Amino acid sequence: MPEHAMPEHVMTSDPARARRNVYILVMAQAFLGAQMSMIFIIGGLAGQSLAKNLCFATLPISAIVLGSMLAATPLSAAMQRYGRRAGFWIGTGSGAIGASIGAMALLQQNFWLFVVGGLFTGIYQSSQGFFRFAATDTADDAFKPKAISYVLAGGLASALIGPQLVKLTSQAMVVPFLGTYLAVIAINVIGSVLFLFLRIPKPPVSVHGHVVGRSRRELLREPRVLVAIIVAMVSYALMNLVMTSTPLAVVGCGFEQNTAADVVSAHVVAMFLPSFFTGFLISKFGVERIMATGLVILGTAGIVGMMGVDIENFFVALVLLGVGWNFGFIGATAMLSSSHEPSERGRIQGLNDLLVFGGVTVASLASGGLMNCSGGSAQDGWTAVNLAMIPLLTLAGGALIWLWMQPKSK
């Protein structure tokens, strides 16, 4: 029987298929992922134009992250039962719905409807987060870190595509930003076709109520699982905390909207460009060292951000923020993917992204309040945002030190 005719759950793994799946997921990350940089560039500015209280300007962005958090566990369970393809189609469908609601909200000048659209966009963002895990499903242990890196490297193309599409579409119609949301609808519809070509087996499922693999509680007792989740949560939360405020800070400090788009574009490039070699660095130096390096770089980004509000400060701080996120997040993902069995992925991957996006939700909600309601100027708000990085960096650094102190298993 040819492989394509076999049921997914009996398909055998091989390197060629693993690489084929990675190529498809790289294309999905590049094309579909462009919508996230587009929405993050204009979401806060559009929210600011609709909100009566500027302290709520970034609430639509926070709604995206909240939607991601709420969708993580159900999406992971759906992929465990029905396969990755079904979960990714749920994501693109939700992305199209979210952009449609956002477009309608802009036409009606309705802030709260705009927030609702963000919740649906968050479901797409959650599904995109599983691209990195899907890349490891058919990969052997040696290829897993590289597979994760390659898929996230697809974000480099999205970093170039998204901001340019914003420049072309944000003022293309009478209603500002409406053209961008219409473009996002098209991206989701076209990009969903890519998943027709995925060949990923379904994992083992429970039989007659018997749970296959460890429970969530048992998995969280594994030090490497726990530390991977903490570092992923902190890396993503800090990146979101600062990036959400960046367009508001750049524009608030007297620069143009297109300059803000360029800063965010440089940041997103820095997030994904290192992915071409992060997997190699993990294999050479060990995942713990790369995660620790990422946390140090994130801390340096905060220091540069507090040194001034010249455009050079914004560019350097956001580039460092991107590189630090890359090392911390890819390292944490690689550690987690090597710490559980295929039968456990639906439980631990969903729990991981629930906790990660839970932390990101808090950071995103705090971002708008810190930026717009701390002191009397944009510079005061930007300083408050960067100072807020300290406790989270302390948490993640402490978790890594605790892991290093654990007795080594024989």
C-alpha cells in the first residue's frame, strides 16, 4: 500500500518525510505568519484611534494573546485526536474571521467589536505556535532542534512581507487600516492550502479510558519540562511586553508611523534570522547555555531601551529583544520536545502554550497601562515598560540555576 493511502496513525517516520514537512511549515510560517507582524504594527495604533481611554489602547493586542491562551489546550487536544492539519485549518479559519470582525469594527468605529476580532486572531496565533512542535513530530532527536529553528526561520520572510504590506495597505482606503485587515483575510484563505501537503502521523490515543503516557501533573514534576515552560513563558512575555508598546513609544517620541514599522520590522528580522544557526548552537553548546544567553540578551535590550529615546536606541533595543527571544524560546521548545513522548504531546504542548500565552496575556495587558499611564510622557512610559522586565528575568534565571543544581540522572 503506498504511504499516502495509509491511515495517518500507521505511517512510518523517515528523514525525507520529516524534511518535507519542515519545508511546508517553513512556507506556512513565512506566508501566514506575515499577518501577525501586520496586526502587531497597526493593532495598538488602530486601538488608540478607537479607544476613548488611551490606557486601553493596546487591549486589542491583549485580546489576541488572551485568545491564544484560551485556544492552546483545545487546539492541542484537537490535533491529538484529528491531526495537525485539522488544527491548522481551525487556526486559518479563525484568522480570517478575526480580520473580518476587525474590518467591520473599523467601519463602524466600534472599539469593543475590534477587541472581539482580536480574540479570533488569537486562535490563529495559537495554531501558528504549534508549527514548531509539528516540525518535530516526524524528526529524529538529532534533527529536532534544527527542525524547530528552520520553521521559526520562516518568520524572517514574514518579517519582511508583513511590514511592507502594512505600508501598502494601511492608508490605501478611506478608513485607515481597513485595507490591512482585508489583506489578512486573503492571507488566511490562500495560506490554508499549504496544509493539504502535510504528512504527519496522529499520535497514540487513549483506549477504553486508559491514558497513554504521563499525566500533566507527572509531566510538571519533571525539572526539564518545568524549566522549559518557565523560560518559554518569560521569553515570550518580555518580547510581547516591549514590542506591543514600541509603535506607541516611537510615534509618541516624535517619529513617523512608517519609522515605527521599520523598527518593528528590524525586531521581527532579529527574532527569526538567528534561527538559521540556533539549532546548530544548541547541538554544539547545549540547550541550557543557549537559553541562558537568551535571557542575558533580553536583559541587555532593556538596558539599551532605558538609555534614551533616540531612534538608534529603539532599533538596537528591539534587535536585541528579538535575538534574546530567539535563543530563549527555541531553546525552551527544544528542551520541552525532548522531554516527553509522542503520546504525551497533546497534554504537555497544550499546557505549555496555555501557560506561555497566559504570561504573555498579562504582559500585553500591562504593556498599554505602563506605556500610556506611567508618568506624563511617552519616554516615562517606555522606561516603565523596560523596568518591568526585571522580575520576569529574575524568575527565568533562577529556574535555570535550579535546573543546573539538580542531580544528573545516570
